[in-house]
Amino acid sequence: MVRTVAVLSDIHGMLEPLDQVLAEPAVVSADLIAVTGDHVWGPEPAEVLDRLVSLGDRAVLLRGNADRELLQMSRGVDVGLDDDPVSVWGAEQLRPHHQQLLDAMPEQVTMEIDGFGPVLFCHATPRDDQEVVLVDSRIERWKEVFEDVPPYVSTVVCGHTHMPFMRLAAGRTVVNPGSVGLPYGRAGAHWALLHDGAITLRHTSLDREKLIWETARRSALPGVEQWLDDYVGTPADDVEALMTFGPRDGRPPAQRTRLPGV
């Protein structure tokens, strides 16, 4: 049985933070690495996919909404993102083997983990890859989200909102590891560890200036310097993120919206 799982999410084409997290001793020694979607939509989408593939059977890769959308766009499907230059460019970077990889990725998976029993991994929620639930979502909302989850699943791991949290909701433990590539709130790469029945939210500190320089040097994304300055140099804080996501959780309209990749 699997004893230790490192959980990564929302890499968004940021290879440097991914490599830093993969080098963490706890990740190196983990039995499995679960990556809960949104690998692409960012400055190095193909490179991130190739790095994840190189992990072989140690990695369980799930497809997020950004992965689904760019895959569709790469095949000429209009998903309403033709006015987003990052999406258009990112779709053009996907080679046939990337398309096949994304095609084969499940949207969710349930794994038996020592100390937890069956754990459900998904991108946003078990029923929708774009649905938003937050650390302070009301219990009625969580009950709706979990309506079709089997009662024997007591732990759900998700991503999508880029903000790390862990809480008890409608009788289940919910874990969001946060984002490796585009964190909201505290800077750096966020991830989580499930080990011997315990859950810990982890954080990898990054040199922001070096991260921006390295990524800009390697990426062919047009306007990559400005993109990195906007979303890595000055990331959204938790208050801004909650305000922006709130309407998608049934709350009053937000006053500010500038969050990428969700």
C-alpha cells in the first residue's frame, strides 16, 4: 500500500518552481507524486509536461481545466479563449505526444493510502474541473460538491484556486496544496504531503528575481517579461483572490479581478 504521497498542483508552465519542489527531500522520498492538474497555461508548458513524464510511474497526473482547454485549442476547437495570447501560444506548443498525454489523463482518481483509506484526487471539485470552493465555503456548498462522492471516501484532495488550505467539510477532510507555479497569498511554491495518516501543507522558498530571470531566458512566450512581472513579481494576495473567486462560490460580485489561469 502507498504510504507517502507528495501532492503538487497548478504548475502553469513554470518549470523552475517545479524543479525546486521535485528536489525537496520529502518529494524525492515519496512513494507517489500526485499532480492535480493545470500543468500548462504558462511560459513553459511543453517543458513542464516533459518533466512530469520523466517521473515515470512515480507520478499520477490529472487533467485540469487549463490542460483540457489548451488541448482542445490545439485541435482547433473554439473554447472562448482566442483573445488570450497565452492560451493561443500555449496551444501551439503542444506536440502530438503532449496531446496524447493530456488525452489519457483522468480528471480524477481514487487511491488507497496507508492511514487514510481511499483518497479522491481531482482538480477543482469531484464533479467539475472549473468549480470553485474555498476555505470558507459554506457547508451547504460542500454538501452539493460531494453529493456523488462515495461515503467511504473521507479525504478529498483538490487544487484550482491556487490557495493552500486544509479543513473539515461536511464530514470529509479537504486538502488544497496551493499552487507550485502561480501561488496566491504567500510567494514561493506550495505543495502538500500525505504521510502515515497525517497531512502537512509545505512551502518551498524561491528567489523571485532569479525565478523571473531564468524563466524569461528560457521561454519563447511573447511578452514573457511583462507576464512574469504581473503574475510572479506581484502575485495576488489571499484577500484579492477570495474577492475574485467569491462570485463563483455564490457570493456578491468582486471588485477586482486579475487572476490568471483559472
